Amino acid sequence: MPFCFARNFRLMLVLLSIVLSFQQSAFSSSNSRHNEARSVSNNDFMANPVSNEYKKASIGKSLFNFRDLFDFIPGTQSSELSWLNYETPLRASFYQNAKTEAEKHFAAQTEFEKIKTFLFEGLIREEKNEHEVKISDSQTLTVNNQNFKRTWEHTVDGVTSEIINTDYWAPKKASFVGLYPSPSKKYVAALINLDGSIDNSVLLVYDIISKKIVITEETDASLEPIQWMPNDQVIFNHAHSNKNGQLLIIQNPKTLTKRTVFNTGILQLGPWVGTTDYANGDVVLYNKESQEQLYYESLESDNFEVESEKFFYLKGGKTASQAGKILRLKKQNFSKLEEFAPAKSGFHLKSIQFEMDQFIVGTYSRESQETIVIYNTDGTIVGTTQLPDTFSFLGLKNNDQLKIIELEITSQFTTTKLAWDIGKSQPNYTEAIKNSLKSDNFEVITRIEYFRSHDGEFIPARITYLKDTVPDGQNPVYMEVYGGFFLSGYLDFKLNRMKKEFLKKGGILVGAGVRGGNERGFDWYLAGSGKNEMNSSLDIIAIANGLVLQGYTQAKKISVTGTSNGGYVVANAALSSPESFGLVIPINGVQDQLAFPFMDRWGTGWQREYLNPYEAADLKIIFPRAPLESISHASQKPFFLIVNGEEDSRVNKAHSYKLKARLDQIWPGQSILFSVEHAGHWANSTYLLDDIGAAASARIWAEVFKHSGLQF
């Protein structure tokens, strides 16, 4: 049995540690913390304020820090399920059983084929020039897409020859991220994505003259895209860049010589390309057009956003003292950052733009509603305007014919230009608002509503339904959540094809703006991360319960989903308050909160978000919100559709496996594991593999329709 195996394996390691403790070695003398008991009682863990039936499994009266011996915490479900961390026959058997169970479950999905057909009808199956680089009037390089097979071609004087196609990487599924010409256009780089991974890619460099691929390298393209130096040297990340460090490679395609730089990243802004040293903040920039070089030391931010003639403008870093500020850096060697504009309390600095060669424009967002601030280049404010709900800023245009400045804004169904006498009057948004929520015969009602969380904080959520829908307490709800890493959640008004179909069937869409995101600036992030991480899940529970109290729906009709951090947050919320949800869809979630630092490629970098489970003080905070440690005897349980991409290089697929195994223990028959092959971190919207993503999305939506009692 797997659990006996894990227990015996752990016992052997403990016995080994006892033997080692008798050795006269530096280990026993210099690492005394390994022998220091952590008295962690169940009573020390915070009581859950939501459900009386919810409690956490005991992890024993004392723990030892075995971090340097092995990578799990003894006496926990995380350690009991550690056998799922490794490729073994035991895990292969578990996976096959879960796959068989899922196939049997999916056989009852009557709407799947119809939804799949609908989604595939919306895909572009043939695109002549999916990517194109023009070398000269007689030479082009293109990537063509025919039924999801991509072919890279070189055309000279009307004669086309194939360079390579995506069948080369079979059985892996491949697609082209893009083509990148060198400054001289003697070389063109191609970045190929494999199996939907957002980290692992292949770099090809093609020599235009010899018509040969001269560089083939695996690369990590998750942090920055491929860039060229002014001297035709290509810059890319080593394939194994991870939580322990990033390795930058600079290679000459003519001589094939390489130079490697540790802990260094790529910068790119317009014609500028360069490197940033993560350890000390040193930045080197090269201008591919003018050949100018700039050097800076100890910069506190490398978030370059835009440039003017004399300055670069940057976003402040992800710290309490810098977040939300607009910073300025003179285009002069060894200049220092200076504050151009202060942060706006309660707002997130969404973007910085340089408009009309004279204005710096800051776009600030609070609960998805944008405020536009126009600055002169000396930092004085010229004008400001708050856009109507659902609209986003595109730019400023000088209408020479009418001798006016036009503000260009966009929403889901409309893009418009409005006259704006900046600093003197406000644009007239009346007509724009009238057309913002309707298209043809499709018109919606959407608004931000607020739900009181466990500590009295009011949490925003966007509620959207068709104008003809009358909420009656029985409407099915589809709720999306992220809630972490200072990233936006789902307060923006965005509809895809399936969401529109869900609305047409009387459904209600809910986009959550829970703590941990950036919806109200950096303080909102801090209120849902680190020691406050549990707030994100409790906020979701508050929204779900509030939807019932306000007469929108019933708990059993609420489907809730989240990806990555959101996958963890929704799983934790549902296990904390199972009576609040009907269907839970965690996608590639970080479910093992006690082992992520060693399980995941970037895991140690997530400790700011999740804390460090190998530190006693942090463990006491983490444990009550660790999904795998949950025990619940609630009579009303949601059903879990656990989704993961089998090729996910960001969040280890073992997280999803463990959640499935744990749910089989505490809630038998209340979950299935849907593992998407050839899929990465966004399993149901697979990066560039649109056919794989559409099929996975169809499975998920078929489950939502089935659970909601809807026909497609």
C-alpha cells in the first residue's frame, strides 16, 4: 500500500538521522537546530472562523527540522503523500487509476462534443503568415499554420523552401512563439514552445546567407523573450534557470562562442537591449540603432516602461516603499533613479506611456476602474480623468483637422475617441457608456458589488448577467479567482465565447478581487499574502455566502475556479467551508503548502507569498490553510474537478496528484483528476497550443454545464 511505503520510508530516514547523530561530525555540531524540538500543538493553530465542522489533522506534539536531510515534514499528510513526488510504478498506477476514473466520469458529459465543436469552430486552423519577418523586398521568413501544424519557411524571389516544421519535435506538441531578426538581418531567431510549457522552449538561429540553422539550444523563455545585441549576438536564458538562480547566455552565431553570466536578466525597451544584475542592481543598456551604451549602478528597480528623449521612466519595485511610484532615470552613465510621481494610495500603477512627444501618462487602477493622470515632463500634473467602469486607456491623439486632443478608450464591445481639453474640462462619456455593454442582440448588466469578509473588510467582485436575466436565487454561478502575487484578479470586464454562452443560459459570472491581488494597491496585496495568506480564501467564502444571502443563487449552484495560486486558493476555500460551494475546479494549484520550496522550480522564490514551511513560526501560520492537511465531516461537500497540465514546468503536477489522493481519503467519490497531456501551466488555455487548450476547456465547461443543469 502506498501509505505504508511512505511511512516505512520515512522511518528509515529517521533511523538514519539517529545513526548520523552519533557521528563526530560537523553536521551534529553546527546544525543544532536539527535537534531542537518544535512544540507545535493542535491548539496553537488558529481556529477557523467559518465552519464549525472544519478542523485540521494533528501533526503531533513535536517536530524536528529535517530540511537538510529530506524534503518533507514528518507526521503530516504532505509526508504521507510524498510517494507521489517521484516517477515510480506506484505513482504510474495511481495516475492510470485516476485516468480511468475520469474517463468513466466524462462518459456522462452529454454536452462535451457540442462544446468542443463550438470552440474549435472559433479557432484559426489555417493562417498564411502566423509570424513574418521581411528581410528585403525579395526575401521573407514566415511561419504558416495549417491545421495546427506550423511550418517555418524562407522565400527568396518567389521561391519558397521549408526550414523546419513542428512535426520535428513529435511526439511533443510544438508551436512557434515568434521570429526575431538580428540587427543586421543576417540571422533570424525562432522560439519554439514545447507541450504548452511557459518555461521550456527551444531556440533556433537561422543563417540567412547559408540557409542553415546554426544554433539549436534549449532555453527558459519564461522571464524575458529572446533578444539580440547590436553586434548580432543572441541573448537567452539557460534552460535550467530556476529558483536557485538565473543563468544568461550570450552567443555569437558566426563563431558559436558563448559567454555565460550568472544571476542576470534581460532588459528590452524599444531599440534598447541590455542586462540587469539581480544581486547588485547594475544595468547595462545598448541601443541597437545608435550603438550608444549606458551603465547604471545599484538601481532599485529595473521595470523600464517607456522612454523620452532624455529619460527612461520606470515603475517602482514590488516593495512597500516603491510600489505605485513612477521613477525617472536620466540617459547618462551612472545616473541615479529619482521619483517622478508618488504612488496613489489605494491604487495600482497599471502602465506608463509617453504620449504626443510631450506627456507622461500614468494609468492607475482601483478595483479595475482606471484613472488617467497626465504629467508634463517636469512632473507637474496637466490633467486627470476617471474612465467609466469597464473602459481602458489606449492613448492620446492630436487631431490636427479639428485642432483638438482625442482620448482613445476601449471596452469589451466598443472603441471610441473623445475630445478632451486637458486641464480645463472632462471628456463626455455619455455615448461611450451607452454602447459599452451591448453588441448586436447581446446586452449585459455588470457592476462591482461588495461582500463583507470574516474581519469586516468589504471585498469587491464583478457580477455580470444578461439584461434579460432576472436573478431569482436559482441561477448557476461561475466564479473566477486568483488572489496573489500582486497580480490582477478578475474584476476586469472580459467575456470569451463560452462565458457568453453561459450568460445566454441564465448564468451569472462572478470575478473576484480578493486580497493578495493588486486591486487596491500594494496594501491590498500585503493583506492577502505571507502571514495574511488565509484572507484570500476567506474572502472567496464571503463572496460565495454573500451571493446566496443576496438572492443570486444557492451554494450548490456555485462553480468556483482558479489557476496556479488561484487553484490553491479555491481548493483551500472549499475545504475550509465545503458547504459554500457546489463545484470546485482548481487548475495547476500549489496544493502542498508544506513542500512547495523543494517541489517546484521557482518554489523558494514563493516564500514571500506562502512563507517558509521549514521555519517553526511560519509553519504554525501555514498549517491551518494547507489543503492536504484538512479533515472535514461536513454533510454537504462540493465536487472537485482537479485539472493539471502534465507538462507543467511551473507548478509540479504532483500537487494535483496529492490533492486527488487526499480527497479520496476524506471525501471518497467527490473528485476526479483531469490531467491534460501536452499541456503546461494554463492547462485549459494551453499556451500557443490552441487545439489542446480548446479540448481541455471543453471538458471543463461540459462539467460546469452538467453541474449547473444546463444544456448547451
